[in-house]
Amino acid sequence: MRIKILSGLGLALVTLVVLASCTTTASRPERQPISDQAAVVNWVDSARHFRDRKQFDQAAVILERALRIEPGNARLWHELARVHLDQGNFDQAIQFATKSNALTRDNELKTSNRRLVNAAQSRCTTTSLSSCRKVIQNQYGRP
Amino acid sequence: MRLFAVLAFFALAGYTVYLDITVRDKLEGSRWAIPSHIYSRPLDIFPGMVITRPELVGELKQLGYRAVAHPDSPGTFAQSKYRVRIYLRGFTFWDGSSEPRIIDLRIEGNVVTALHDAHGNPSDSARLEPRLFGSISPGHHEDRALVRLEDVPQDLVHALLAVEDRAFYKHFGIDPRGLARAMWANLSAGGVVQGGSTLTQQLAKNFFLTQERTIQRKLTEMLMALLLELHYEKDEILEAYINEVYLGQSGNRAIHGFGLASLFYFARPLDELNLSELALLTALVKGASYYNPFRSPERAKTRRNLVLGNMVELGYVDSTAAAEARKAPLGVTRKGRYSSTEHPAYLDFVRLQLRRDYQEDGLRKAGLHIITALDPRIQGVVEKSVGQRLSAIEKQKNLPEGSLQSAVLVVRTDNGEVVALAGGRAPRFAGFNRALEAERPVGSLIKPLVFLAALERGYSLASMLDDGPLVVEQAGAPVWKPQNYDGTSHGSVRLIDALSYSYNIATARLGLEIGIDRVVRLLRRLGLNREVSGYPSFSLGAVNLTPLEMTQMYLAFASGGFLIPLRTTRSVLNQDMQPLARYPLSLEQVIEGEQMTVLNAGLQSVVAKGTARSLNTRFPPNLKLAGKTGTTNGYRDSWFAGYGGNYLAVVWVGRDDNKPTGLTGASGAMQIWGDIMKEVHIQPVDLPAPASIEYVQIDQYGQLATGCSGAQTLPFVPGTMPDRYASCASVKKRRDKSAKKQSWLEKLFDTNRK
């Protein structure tokens, strides 16, 4: 009897553990942080903050600093592209997105880069920055 | 007589008004033409950073940080086997200020494994301030770094008052008692032995007058001193004096003011100097040349001790402190001290780039603070490597001592920042800058351009090229018969081999096939901003280009196909350390990723098995270094351009008189390149290939050779794979399998990539 109770308790415990682990699995973690480097993560946060406040030069300075530490981080290049897009520097926005693409096979990031390029491209047509079209045609084909 | 007196009065009055205007104009306007000061890059410190403890300590020493048992003030540090504790100085950067604070690093091997603050809390990052290494000064070569009186140590003020002007805060510009004392001394000695000038008079003299000793000049000086005191507070006069006084000489540049003198003699800011050091600086006021502590240390020490004695006499310091200061060594240092003659070649490039945005006059006088990308450690490595290696080669080759010259550029592959530059073998010599100005034939260094142009026309690394004898008839020019280095033709060769072994005939023929104009246009696309002529021999480097231009071209390869303008300057702050301008990163893709991947494999092959293969004895193969040697006719120029993942370096070696050196690219320039790259923590080349790239095994005849022994796996742009099979290859199935296998590996690789 005692054995039965013990095994029943054991089963309940195992079930609880399994359920708990299932719950953990079910609540999907956020997308991976942009870097393993705490400094880089913090700098990107600051850069976004500056970008939101339209302090684009400050944002770009911080991202360039982060890129000196992690030049192969495609997501950092994407962040820089976003700053240049918001700043109206469409040509460079496209170039940085292109650089980001060259460094990644992450489809989600590639899609973000593609969207960014499209956004720059559509705004390029109204501001007649000739270099935009050239790059878009070279890298992404016609929209 | 009366008329004369009236005239004299009016003349004196007029002269006084003139002097008054002069004095006020000088002190109220911009008092000095302040040179622009040039700084190295700041150093970001973070967990995971690659640096050894000796390298970090070297950086600290260059910045004038003092090793102590317990860092208790800014500018000090302590170290043990794995730890370095630093009391950082504050600094105003373009993106904000940092306050002085303590950091604690743990360094294991060459990696920072932990970073904490003073209380042991983990810290993300810290920044070591940039180092002042040069200035762009006005024509009269006066250099100074301004200080405010409130930042000047009290001991310095006391020392100055004690020896130069005890009654400063009491007199009205002239000290009659002091003057009388001096006159008596002069009369007794039968000549001028004592000045008797107040600080105000000295300031007037330094500001407006010459050093000649005449009665007229003395009277003018006194009049001016009176006017200065009439218009300005004592503290304003003292602050002007502290920034004006002449305190030394660096080359042809005069060191003015205590702010710069502190950096010049002690490599530390003024507010970090101790009593003994401040007394020494004060001692120099009497005669910076006569009491020069480097040349005449005993004389300087005697004068310093006299200053200390006067301070005790007047009660400014107690006798115990003074006695301790007397016992102290002079403390001056040549290492890391500010010197205007440091890295003049790099400074040339800074100046050249800034001239686009600033008038030369503005640079010389506006007191700008220019933060550059110079890495002092790598610059030091470059200067040392060039000097040592050239001397060794001269001995080895029996060349006259000092006959060889060199130029080097080291740049970051990700952002085009120039971290080090040598314009010749004498690093302190501000003369002909070979890195920027020496237009030399580039030889085989140009060849990758020909191969890239071919890759863009559908060629592949496995394309077979004809290396058989070639005769080119040229209208109005002699017949051209290019020869290989070894004097033989190699028949039919793969493109990758022609590149790896630098076959001249195959390259020349390829250049003609695809069109020299196309190759020249490509060079322009990769960043050359001037016209060059496209003769058939262009493919073999019969074109004069500078090391700078070659660096720009190779940066496009090292960066994965992006044109990134080479940059020296990161940002400019005004005299008050407010942000003025920034030089942002910019880039443009100029080579498609597919072609770049293929070319990169070719340039890696040059190092793996080609003309640069001797590098394998110095670097592990997993670095996958890429590069190209270059040798010109008669061994006149020796070139090497090569890169790892983080740095590209281009090196030229030759003679200014253009005589033969007997050196190939590999035996000359590449040796220096290796010396440098050994010291910069070079990382592996890691340029991800586009997903479309196919990897296939190829034999030495450029045929598909899946499964064949000795076959080499090469990357191919889709549609450029050979369609011939080696007899040992198990035809199509295996080829497909091979391609599939590679792409699976690639996928695996990519899942780990951010």
C-alpha cells in the first residue's frame, strides 16, 4: 500500500515536472538578444532610444562603436541601416542593409532587410537619389 | 622747450592709448592661436576583448598612468598575474563624457574574462581615453594646451609666486622693491644678472615684446603691465601667464604653458603632478633650455630644490613635504610623453583628409580636438617592424645600410579605419610620405583585378588559361613579350593556379581577352579616383600607384566586395570639447558577393600554396589568410597586400633612387607584413558565401573530379562550373551529391550565425 502511495506520489511529481517543462516550452522566449556582449546589447538599446528621439548621429555613433566590437553581427548592420533610413540617408540605408544581408542566412533578418530596402527605394523615387536605384537593381532585382 | 614737452606728452599719451588697445585686444579676443590637437582612438574595454595584460599595461603607460600598489587617484593602476585595476581618467567623447572611475579587469591569456567596477559589481564596458599624439600648429610653431586657473594645482601657483613674484597679489603690475633689488644686483655685477620683473611684466613681455634687453623695451613692458593690471583681475593675469609661459622645445615646436609642459615632460595631465614635479616645471620658467631636465638633470634638480626651498620659506609647504620632494627623482619620461614629432606620417593623412572640410588656417588656430582611428600599439608595431626588418634584409642582401625604404598601411577591414601608417623607415621624420605619395609600379599586386574582371565575365577558378608564349604587337610601341618569373611557360593552367603562382603570360593574355579598359574601369570602381592609362602591360602591374591606392583596392576584397573610403578621423570637437563634426562610416557594394567569394578563394590559395606560402610557417592555416605578392622589373619594388578577418595591411619596400633591391614581394614586403600581423591578434577570414555558391571538387586540369584523389574543392558561381569530367570522377551523380553535401554543411554553419 505504502509502495503504491509512494509510486503514486512519484508519478504525480513526474507529471508536474513534465507539465512545468511543457509550460516553459510553450511560452516561447523572446528572439535571441542581438549579441552575447552585454555592452553591445546596451549600446543597441541606447541607439534605438536616440533614433526614436531623432538624434540620428548619436545613434549611429553608438552603433558604429558596437560594430567595431562585432563587425560580423548582421543585426547590428541592420540597426545602422534603420538609423540611416529614418535619417533620410536612403542610399546608405540600402548599403548597410546589403551588408547585413551579406553576413546572414537568417531569413527573418533578410526579410527585414528587404523591407527596409523597399522602404528606402519607395522614398528614393520621390527624392531622386540616383544611387538608390542602381543598388536596388544590382542586389535585389526590380521591386 | 615747452613745445617739446607738450609734443612728448601727446606722443606718450598716444603711445599709451595704442598699447592699451593692443593689450585689451590680445586678452579679450582669442588670446592664442591654439593648435588643433590630434588624438588616437579611445580603447573600448569589455569582457571578451582580445588583449594581453602586457599590451593593456603598455597602453596605460603610454597614457602616462602610474603603476601603484593601490590605485587611489585618476591616472593610476595596479596589476597582478591575472588582474589589472585601473583608476580611469575622465574624458569628453563625441557621444558624451565619462567620469573618473575604478575598473577591475581579469585577463587570462589574451582575453578579458571579467570586468568589474570599484565595488566588485560586473560592468559591461569601459573606455580608456584617447592619447594626444600630435598637433597642427600655427606657422610660428607655438603649441599649447589651455588650462583654467581653477584646475591648476595650488602647489603650482605657490611655487610660481615663491620664485617668480612674491608680491604678485600686492603690487599694481610693477614691484618697485623688487626692481630696486634687481637694479642693485645688476649695478654690483656690472651687467644684467637679475630681472626683477613681476609676473605681469613677464606676461607683457611674452605677449607683445621681443627678448632684447633695452631701456625702451623695459619701459614699454612696465607700461603694459600697468595697463594689464588696470583692466584685469589678478587671477585672470595669472591664468594667462600659466598658459603663455615658454617651457620647452619639441623639435621645431615651442612648448608653451604648464598644461602642455606637463604632458611633454611627464606624459600626464597637470592635475596629476606631485609637488616635486610641479616645482620642476616652475624651475623651467627661468630658462627652459638651460634647465632642460633631459639634457641637464643636475642643474634642473638644483633649481627645482631651490623652488622647494622658497616654498618652505614662505610657508606654502612644510619642510617635511619639501624634504621628501627634494629626494624624489626628476620623474621626467621620454616614454609616452607628448611630442609633436610622433607619427608625422599618420598626421599627414589626417591633415589631408581634414583639408576637405577645414581651411588650413582653421586647423592651425581653432584649437580643435581631433579624434582619429590611430591604434598606438599597432602603430608602434609597424614602426618597429619596418626598422628592424629593413636593417636585417640589408645585412642579408649586402645592401648599403639605410638604402631600403618602406611604406605601410594597416586598416580595419570592416570600416576602413586606418589604424597605422608608415611613410618611411624613420618614423619621426616628417618628410616624403611614401604611403601617400610614392607612385610606384605595382607589379603583380594588380593581378587580382584582372582575374576579378574575368570572373565577372563568366570565368571560374577552374577556367583553363593559356600560359604559352605571347607576343603583342603595339602600334607605335615595341613588341611586347611578357615572360614568367621562372622564365618558362606553363602551358594550359587553371585560373586559380595562374593567380596563386602569379603566372605573367596567362594573366597578360587573360587581360587582353577581357579587355584592358574593362580592368581599368574595375580599378576605378574599387576606389581609384584618377585616370590611369590602360596599356596591355597594365595586367602585369605596369602602372604607377601609391600604397594608399593599393590599400583602397584591396580593402574592397577584404571587406567582402564593399568600397569603404579609407578614414583616419572619427570626430572633431571644438576647443571646449563640444561635438563639431563626425566622419561616419559609409560603404557601397562594388563586387557581387558571388564573385567576391570566388576571388577570395583565389587569394587564399596564394597564401595556402602559392607565392605567399612561406607565411604558413608563421601563421596557422585556420586563419585562411588571403593576399598577393608583387615584384616589379629588376626587383625594384617589393609589394605585399594581405588580410585576415579584421585587418588588411599593404606593404611596399624599395629604394628612393629606384635601384634594384634584389627582393621579391615574398622576400621583402611580405616579411614586414608577417612581422606586423603576428602582433595584431589577426582573426580568420570569415566572409560568408552567398547561398547560391556551389562547391565542387576539381582536378588540376580544371575538370570535375568528385571523389578523385588530390582533387581540390573550389567555389563556383552558378553556371560557371566546368562541364568536363576527369576520368576518375564518378560522373554526375557524385557531383550532385557533393554539391548537396556542401550546402548541408553550409546550412549547419549558418544556423549558428547571427
